[in-house]
Amino acid sequence: MIDAHYWPTPNGWKISIALEEMALDYRVVPVNIGRGGQFEPDFLAISPNNRMPAIVDRDPPGGGEPVSVFESGAILLYLAEKTGKFLPSDLRGRVEVTEWLMWQMGGLGPMLGQSGHFRFYAPEKIPYAVERYTNEMLRLYGVLDRRLEGREFIAGDYSIADMACWPWVITYKQQEVDLDSFPNVKRWYKALQQRPALRRGYDVGKEFGRPTGEWDKEARKHLMAHANPGETR
């Protein structure tokens, strides 16, 4: 059994999608980042960077004590290695998937997150920041669109690279991205949307609510604490 410390955001969805796609037994441990759950001592014991998601695998490969993992990219790699699924065993295929996973972790997630923050959540509009991160977001959409030209998936077969990127593209309407300008991304996004396991993963925790463009006073206090959004890349 895996404890998934989770809240329904793009980074949380990466993990719930992977757990469903890999058919792993898990239970959701809610981390309400709008109410400070990421700062609770029990959560910090497994995620010292006070970011969500994190997991605790109570049945790790080889047995022994439970294994905790924080950072969504590390979690995806751990789950893929545990199950032998969605990560190629050959060197070149594995490198390719890992490259695109790291691209999401270092680029697509943080830059879309910053774009959303300065466009919708910042207490004051800073035109330079809005332009800077909007342009970078669109550049990254272009990178992904070129990558997907002539490819069904990002790196060979469907993999954890797709699971990492897809939940961030979900935000395209809120981010005011014209997906028709990125036809390969649009095709890929719509095709993955039809995967039953991906849909189940996306629906995990929907009763908690979905991210919106508004924070109440308490959510702003917790989500802006130490200038962090409460979730990993």
C-alpha cells in the first residue's frame, strides 16, 4: 500500500495518474495546501521542503521499512522502477524519457506556475513579470509542439514523461493559451484525455475542489508563506 500525500493540482495529478496507470494500491492522504497542510510536522517529516506531493511506500521493493519519496519527478521515477512500467529498460530509451521528465520539472512546471502566479494570483500586476513568464510559457509550448510532430507520445511509448507534462497542459484555458496554435500538443492532449486510467487519476480528490484563479485570505497566507506555492515542480 502506498500513502499518497496529495492535493488536486497539476503536480498532484502527476502522481494520482501514475498510481492509476500502474494499477498500484494506494490511499490518499489529503494535504490541503490552502489551509497549511504542507507545514504540518508529520508531512514535513517526509517532505522537508514543505511541498506536495509526497508518498510513503509501505511495501517497497525488497521489503524492509517504508520508503518515503518527495519531489514529483523522483516519485514518478520511483514508481516506474518499482513496477517496471512506463520507463524503458534500454539505455537510450531510459535517457530520453528522463530528459523530458527533467524538462518538465525544470521548465514546463515552474514557468507555467510563475506565469499563472503573476497573471492571476500576485497582489499587484507587474507587467514585466507577466510578459516574461507568458513568453516563456509559450516558448515551452512550442518546444513540446515540435517534439510531438510525427510522434504519438513525448518519448517513444507512453511514459512517465507524458504523465508529468499532461497535467500542466490542463491549465491552458486558464492561462489563455490558444491550443490551436500548437496542433501537435492539442492532438496529444486530446488523445491522452481518452485514457481511462488517466481520467481516474485526474478525478482523484475532485471533492476537494479544483485550482482556481482566486485565493481567500487564509489560502493566501499559507500559499504565500516563505514565498512558496506549497507544491513541487
